[in-house]
Amino acid sequence: MTAQLTYLEDPELYELDAQITRVEPDESGNPAVVFLDRTIFYPQGGGQPTDRGEITTPSGRALVTAVSFQEGDVHHGVTATEGELRVGEVARLSVDGELRLMHAKLHTGGHLIMTAVDRLLKLPAMKGYHFPNGPYVEFDGIVPAEERDAFVGALQVELDRLVAEDSDVTWRFETVENLRAAGVHMPAETPEGKPTRVVVTSGFVSPCGGTHVKRLGSLAGLKAKGVKVKSGRTRVSYYIEGLG
């Protein structure tokens, strides 16, 4: 059974009750992977790191250290267990809110980079890496060497304007067909006929299943760090002052 992904609707929900549906032990018989009927834990993917936190039940407790999406379900990798985690028990899920907020800011920062680059150059984003150790977004197309310094300057001006605008960050589900008809760049591997979640930053629409802040004003200190061009792509690296 696929777990309900509650973080898709509310990225600021840090605690939730859920039922344990399955527990897979390690070689010593200790719980190693926990499955739930719903979860607030974000599984690593889409350029965003895993959430961390705790699962607590009346009979036991475990630290959630790695979450992944495999074979259609969310795998909660756990360590440092105390007592037992029993199938059928109602568990209290607690996400590390400080870590989640950092990841959400960095991921939304990447989307704002995409928003600004779209307005300046109309280059489609091909890859995003929103981990704390060097986040960046790669775009299809190049910025000529003699124009890169000016581009970074113009990009920063646009980022500052968007953050000061402090508009809502919204998300919704759309069909791939409707998104393509609206001119939204979609990855080639996106399955047809399946609703896709998109995130909207100042009118810019991009497919994404990650967690995000709710307003652009939360990204104060977002800085374009630099530009590199290789193999027909432009990589824009960025950071958020005071984060991490």
C-alpha cells in the first residue's frame, strides 16, 4: 500500500499520527525499514535531501535517518531503536523542523533561480541540486563568456526583486497534457495521463514533488554565486546567506 504523502499539501506539518503497516528487520532482528499508511517524511529525490526525525509508539521509538521512495512506497530507514515498533500500532511521527525548513528554502531558492532565468533568457531548467553543499540549477543553453558577469548581475537584481515582492508560493496538480499545452517545460520521462504536481513561483510553473516555503520573502539573502558553462548547458550556483 502506498503511503499518503502529506508533505505535498502542507510542508510545515512537522508532527503527525500514522499507522505502521510493515516493519522489515535487519540481520540482527532490529527494525531497519518502517512502512506507514501516511507520512510527513520527505524521501530523498528531485534534488532534495531526505528528511530526518523520529517515530514513537507506545512500545518503542526509532530515529529516522534516511527516507527513500522505492517500488511505489516510502521506505523509512531507522536506527537507534528502543523497544519495539509493532505492525498495526499508531505512531507519532516527528520531523526535524529546522532541517526541513533549510531544505525547503534551498529548494524554493532553486525554483526562484529558474523563475529569474526564464524571465531573463528563457532557458529551460534541466537539472536541480538543492543540497546544502553547493546547490545549483542547470539550464539547456549557454551564456557567452563575455556576457556572464553582466548576466549574474542582472540575475541578482531580479532575484532581489522577486524576494521583495514576497508573493505566495503555490502548488497544484495538473495533467501533463495540460501543462505541455500551456508551454510548461516537462521532463521527457514524465508519464502521460498522470496528474503532476507543479510549484508556482511568481507565475513561473515547474513540475516538482519537493517541499517549499510558502512565501518568497522567506528567501531573504538568496544569492547567485556564479555561472559555469559546459557541454551546451549553463549551471547557475547559488546560496542563501546565513543558512546552514
